[in-house]
Amino acid sequence: MLEIVIARYGYLAILVGTILEGGTLLTMGGFAAHQGYLDLIPWVVLTGLLGSFMDAQIWFYLGRSRGLEMVKKRSHWQRRLEKVNTWLKRYDAGFIVFARFIPGVRTLSSLAVGMSGISPGRYVVLNAIGAIIWAAAVAISGYLSGLVLKTLLGEIKHLEAPILIGIGILGIAAGILFHRFIKKRKGP
């Protein structure tokens, strides 16, 4: 049953997951590739790359067209946006390529870059490079987690569902903890 669901919806779930959330579903896709249900190279990585790339492009164009309006409506973004702008000025292209690896910065980085006036052509290239690196790293980490678990536990086929659920729970828990941390930093 699990094999059928993953084979039928796995790549779509990775695409949608990387657009909406980030790396949890891509990590799960890497694990599923280790188990033989999906193809890590090229499809899991390519699907994650496309989702991440599209997400960043959408936020970039929102930043170009409605960035100031969006920030005015969300004053809680202001402090993180200032930090993102500092990093953008200091590290320029390197920040654009690697920002998706910084928790809580992924969306705001693309919005800030869109507001910064960088040319869309330059952003497309840097965004593509970043999406390639990020998707490969995250998908391979999921694949390697399967390899490590198999090395430690032996045959893990009977543990696939709990492992996938565990990866999902860890991703959700990390997101919740991060948002609580940000909320505490903002203060009352």
C-alpha cells in the first residue's frame, strides 16, 4: 500500500511540499528513493529543485511588485527583513544562493531581494544555483538517512512507514520550535 501511494503521489508531494514548506517532504523523498520507490537522480532532486525555485521566484516577484505594502501589513517581518538586508548587502550573490539553508529566512530573503532592485535575470541564475545545491543536499540527506538506518538496523522495510512519519514529525516539530523561538525573541 505504502509503495503504491509513494509511487503515485511521491513526486507531486515533493513538488508541493518544497513550494509550501521546505525540506521535510524532500527529505522523505530521499528516504523513499533509498528504499527504491522513487528515483533520487534525477527525479527527487529535480522535483525539489523546481519547487524551491518556483517558491523563491514567486516571493521575489511579490517583493518587486508589492514588497513595501506587504511589509507594512506585517510589522513582525521588519526586524528579520533588516537582518536579511544586512546579509544581502554584505554577502550579495552568496547570500542569495545559500539563504534557503537559513531557517526562517527562506521566504523573506526572496522578498527582500525582490525589493532590493536586483535584476530579474541575475536573480533567476542565482536562484537556480541555490535551488540545485539545496535540493541535492536535502534529498541526499534523506537518502543517506535510509542508508545509515539500514546499516544500523539491518532490513528496514517493515519500518518504512514509522520512519517516514518520524521524518515528518521531526520537520513539523522543528518548524514549531523555530516559530516559538522567533516569537519569544520578538517579546510581548
